[in-house]
Amino acid sequence: MYVFSGDLYMVLNKLLELGINDLGPLSYFLGISFTRTKDHMFLCQQKYAQNILARANMSSCKPASTPVDTKSKLSVNYGKLVDDPTFCRQIAGALQYLTITRPDIAYAVQQLCLFMHDPREPYFQGMKRVLRYVQGTLSFVLHFTSTPASSLVSYSDADSGGCLDTRRSTSGYFNTLSSSSAEAEYRAVANIVAETAWIRNLLWELHCY
């Protein structure tokens, strides 16, 4: 039994009087558009991505073919501090939300967010690179299909000693300290096996696998 205060009780009664309206199939929610067919569903944040580009004054920027420059590495104290760190953090946060339907930029955005406590020019340039990539891939969507999967396929990778500041290896979304590149690769494989086992057990419980 739950006991509510007088004001809360009145609010709950009012909500019950209003009832719940069926707004029909979901089409747009929190910046994400939903398109459904009989066997497929597509999630897209094109409008949200365009808003990010407009906030960054990059609506007409030249597209980039990749979200990150693989030849460069970021370091904590490298480069001059940005003039407006708050703006830099806001764009980084907006890009984080964009990764809901854009896993192709997840790694690049995650790496940039590691340095948002003290934003510097090289990080901001890296952020612009991500935005330029987004500009050229605005029509990308996240595709879900109702076809039952017959198997789970997992991929793993590791950046052995890739962090210039700690010499840690990056695997997934966190850093680990490995004594060799082989150990870094084994850690990455162990992580993906654990994740795959969790997903498999979840699908079993849902009677989907």
C-alpha cells in the first residue's frame, strides 16, 4: 500500500481523468526519427546532426571520408587551450548523443571526450574532423531487421600502448595496462567473449536464440 501526500494525490487523480491517448506508431522521438516497414526498422538522427553542424558553424563544411586521422595521437598537455572550453564540451556532448544511431563515430567521439576536462586546439581540430565526416554521411541510418539471427559474430581490436600519456592499451571503451601487444590482444578477445556470452544468455532468456 502506498500513501501519497495531498498534492500528489490530486495530480495523480487529474492524470487518471485525462486518460492516455494513443498517438499512433512512433515516428520521431528525442531527435531520432523512426521509419518502419513490415520486416525492417530504420533509426536516423539526420535533423539532429544538422543542428550540431549549425551550432558549430559547419553547415557548409567540406566532408571528410573518415571520422579520425589515424596518423595522429592526442596527448593531455599537447597544444594551446581553446578559447571557449564550454562550447567545445557542448559539441562533444552533442556528438555523444549522436552515437546512438551512429556507431561508426563512437570510437572517435569517445577518444575526444577523454580530454574534455581540459580542451585544447588539437582536440577541437579532431572534433571538427568528426563533424566533417558527419556532414558527408548525414543520410546514414541504423537498420534493424526482424529476421532471426542464426549466429552471433563478434569483432575485437586493441591499440597496444596507444596512449601517449600512460602508455596504456585501448580496448573497447576503457584503457588497460599490458606488458606486450599480444597481451593487449588477448585482453580484447577476453572482453568480447564476455560481452558475447552476456548477449547470448540474454537472447536465451528472451527465447530469441
